Amino acid sequence: MPAVLCLGDSHTFGKAGAAWVLELAKVFPNARFLNRGVNGLQTMNVLWNLDKSFNALGKSVAVPAAVTLLIGTNDVLRSLAHEGKDAFGQRWFGIANGDTGPATLETWTQQYRALLETIAAKLDARARAASASSASASSATSATTTTTTAPTPVPLLVMKLPPLGEDLTDAVNAKVDAYNAALTQVVLDFAKAQKALLKPAAGAMPRAVVMDVKLVDISSEFKAAIAKNQASRQAGGSWRPLVLPVPFSKAAKAIMGCQFAHDLWGRSFNAQSDAVGAAVLSPDAIHVNERGGDLIVGLLAAHLVKPLAPPASQ
């Protein structure tokens, strides 16, 4: 059974918002989806936890059929806390995530690049180790055969960050846009470098794994849904878009309130969003509701059809 490794924060974990990993798994019942999302994580935490995430695949799976990545929202929130001199927010991220470096776009860009490069390097190492183990257990004749196998392409589906709040013109979403612009450039550069590895230079060791990088633009899909909702709401009379609660202590209370209503009262995130006139975000203005989750599932599923297709019958 092919495995899909899903890396990220609470967006991926799916308790404070829509459980899109579970919904995606329903689209591909013949695949195993490993949810490695953890509430509150920043990009450096995902990097530090990569060995644990890959080990979750089990010894029988050297390389996943695909990897999804959605990370950076908490880096933006931490940056906002520092810029706003929000002592509680700064302290919360420091205690929860450790020293993740300066809360700047420049630092985050470097960290994101390092994360992508480390994912590729560790998957290549896992594939090489599995190949070496298989070779040692094979016959002596196979051990003397020169290997010319082409690298295995592994889809890496990198998602842009969703908005924070549904006022797309405010300073908060201007910051999200800046982070997405940096993310886009890093991903495009990384994709180009990985593609070059398919034809290594003379004398260079060929890779066992090369990442087939896809930039999944959930940001544009969310913005389109938000714009459509806002046009409808404004036509109906007085209305104000959902904005991110600040300081971070208010956002934390909103997160807990939404999850409490969902888990204990059975109110869907969509229903909670409808009550405040939001399109794809829950009332905490951070996490996605079920409509937003459906958008993510649709975008990712389009990229997973081929790698998760069952083998052709003999």
C-alpha cells in the first residue's frame, strides 16, 4: 500500500480546523496517509522532527509515494507577535517551539530552503540504505551488476500559506503575501535544482530519489472564495470581514472556543464561520473550515492521482 507523508502544523493535524488529511484519505482508500502535523509547529520544528516523521513510515517503506507540506503560519504569527511587542505571544512560541532563530522573513526563507533540501537528502539516504540492504541479501551475480537505475521521482506537494483572517487588504495579510512570495521563489529554485539532478554531471553520483516538486496555490483559491463571499455579503447590507484577533492571547482563546464548539457541541466549522460571515476560515481567523478543507483536498488530489494509481493488472 503506497504511503503519503503529510508534514505540517495544526492545519495538517486537523483538530482546530478541517481534517483535510482524513478527507483526502477517503479519495484514495488504497493508500496510507501518515499525518505528521503537530499543533503550533514552526518550520524549524518540522525540520528538527524529520527523522521521526520518516521513521513513522516503517521499515517496509523506504520512500513514500508522495509528501505534502503546509508550514509557515506559526512563523508568521510569531513574527507578528515580535513586531507588535506581544509579550505573551513571544513567550508562548518560545516555550512551545524552542529557539527557532530571529522572527524575520529572511530567517524563515533560509529555514524553508533548508527544510526542502533536508527532505530531499534524507529521502535519498533512505532509498540508498534500502537498496544496499536489498543488494546484500540478493544473489552474488546481482551484486556484481552495474546499477544504472534512474532516480525515483517522489512528488513533493508544497502548499502556499492560507490567509490570516478574511480582510485581504489588511497589514496581516500583506505579511502573509510577503511570506508566500518568498516561499514561491524558494520552491521554484528548489524544483529547478531537483530537475537538474535527473541528469547528473559527469562523474557525479546519481541520486536514488529526486523530488518532483509541485507548488500548490491554496492561497489563490482561498482568496477567490473570500472575494466571492464578500461581494455577496456586501450586497446584502452592512458587513465587516473576519480579522485576526490580536494580541496572540485573544487568538489562542478564539482557537479554543472554536474547537470547544466543534468537539463538545457538534457545531461544524462551516456553521461557526457562517455565523460570522466567513467563507473558508473558522472564526479564529487562522484555521480552515470544511469548505476550505475541501479546496485543499481538490487541489492535492489532482496531483496524487498518478502516484497513487493502483498498478496495472498483469
